[in-house]
Amino acid sequence: MESLILQLKQQPALQEKTVLAIECTWDRLLQELDELLCQLGFTSFTYSVLTRQHIEGLSDHQKQRWENGFDIVGSLPDAVVKAYYQDIAQADPLWKQLPEARSPLVVKSTDGGVGSQVESFWKQNNISSRVYVPMAGVSDNYWFHYFGLFHSLPADEFQEFFDSVKEWLVPILARYHSLLQVVCEKEQNPFLKQELLSHTCRQIIQMTAEGMAVKRIADKLALTEEGITYHITRAKRVFGARNKTQLVAILYEVGLL
């Protein structure tokens, strides 16, 4: 294993060098990551960006997207992703821990109760061990990014294996995360994917950020002043903003402006 790790570290794709986003594509990055993880014995992986509201108080629209795995990409087969989110995810203790995790979370197969149902699901799909690696970001208050890595090693052996590779593997995952965010920021932006704000609402907030008054925005968009105020109020409610200034600041932070 040590010689394999040394070889992987020496691969050009993993060297610390500047990589222009224009040279990368979504598919290329995911393929490179899959090839790397396969060499370490991982059977598959997932990459996801989820809003923190996904776990608590789901709207019907958000719940439908989550249950169908629309926010998951990677090499885990689509059928497995869909089956997990439709039938298993709501019973998985993982979702009480992952949104707040700041370091790799290795799932223990010894968990009892509903955890046994979850582990049975993964074993039926030839996955014996799982680790979830959260990625830090500038908008951690609003969503969380993570990689899910799936392995065939028995759980009692996996912890030792992961401890031997995490020191260099986690920084590599972080680098791929940064590149994925650059090349597909809009595609992976959960607030856009989940359509929490309409195009009109985003237009209104953009104009507000530019200093335009409500009446002028209403005139330019052929809407009433009450309609403009409604959109701003709804957006403040979605993001928990106290006023328009804070709302604009939040939307800049989450990439909507």
C-alpha cells in the first residue's frame, strides 16, 4: 500500500501546480477522481452540495429533489442513489451528524437500531465501509459540501486503512472540490438547482443591490410596488435576513449575485 500511495502522489494530476479552470471540465474532474479512488480500492464515490434546510423542514419540492438524488454526482450507480434516497435516507443516523461535521466521518457498521437497516442496504450493494469527507467553504452557514467514499474493506479494517491515507487524500479531495466549484459553480449551486428564488426575484435583488428604489424597479419590470416588496420579503424569509442590506450580502456570499 505504501508504494501505491507513493506512485499516486507522483502522478502529474496530483502535483501542486496551478490549474486553469478553462482546462478542466466537470466530466474530466469526476473521471480523474474516480480513477484515483479506484486505485485505492474504493468502489465508488459521491460529491454533493446540500442546503442545510434539506435536513430540517423540507418543502415538498426540496424533498422530491432529495429523494431522487438530484443533488448527487459521482460514480455510485444511479439506481443505488435513487433507492437510498427514496427508501433509506430518512432512517440513516448519518443525517444528524453530517451537516455539522468538520472532519472525515467514518460510519461504524456496529450501529444498532435503524442503523442496522442502513448497513444492510449498503451490504446488499457490495459496500462494506463508508466515509464522508466534508469540504469547508465560504458559505458554510447556508450549505455544506461533502464527498462520500465507498469501500469493500470490512468496517473493522477500514478505519486503519483510511487513517493511513487521509493525511494526503483529504487535501487532494479539497483541491478537486475547489476545481469543481469553479467549473460548475452555477450547476452545483443548490439555491439555483432547487429554484428557491425565481428569476424575477433574483432580478429584483440585483437591482436592489445596484441601489435602485422600489418604484424604479417596479417601472422597469412592469410590476407593482407591492409585487416588488413581496419578492424582497420572501427572499429575506428564505435566507433569514433582517433587512435588504443583509439580504444582498448573503446573496453575494452564496453566489446568487
